[in-house]
Amino acid sequence: MRASYDAKCVRRLVLDRANTSIFPKWKMAFHLDDDRVFLFLVVIAFCNLIPLLGFVAYLITLSFAIVSSAILAEGGLVSHEINP
């Protein structure tokens, strides 16, 4: 009986030591769990995806503009020369 009582005291002492901190009156105001971290990363990835897609669309449009201006500088797609 005495051994089980001592084990309970030791367990309580260990748990009390684990739960105490340097600032015992301060409580953890916000617990960051895995769901919140995952949601944060999803929001960051989605917010970064929109400008990335815009930049890709800008590059595609710019390449079409460069190619079309080069075609127009050469005289267009149809040659005006008469081939005999």
C-alpha cells in the first residue's frame, strides 16, 4: 500500500514540475495545432498562386506581342511579291 502511495506522489511531483514554468501566472493564450498550420500554409500558397498565374499570363502575352511585331516588321504573313 505504501509503495503505490509513493508512486502517486512521485507521479504528481513529476507532473507538477512539468506544468510549472518560469512565469507560472502566464497561460498559453493560443495553441497552434496542426489544422491551423495547414490552413495557414494553404492560404499562403493560394495567395502566392494568383500573382504567379498572372505573371505566367503576362509572359505568354508578351511573347505573342514580340512574335506579332516581328511578323509585322517583316511585312506580314502574306508576301506581296508576285512569283512567276
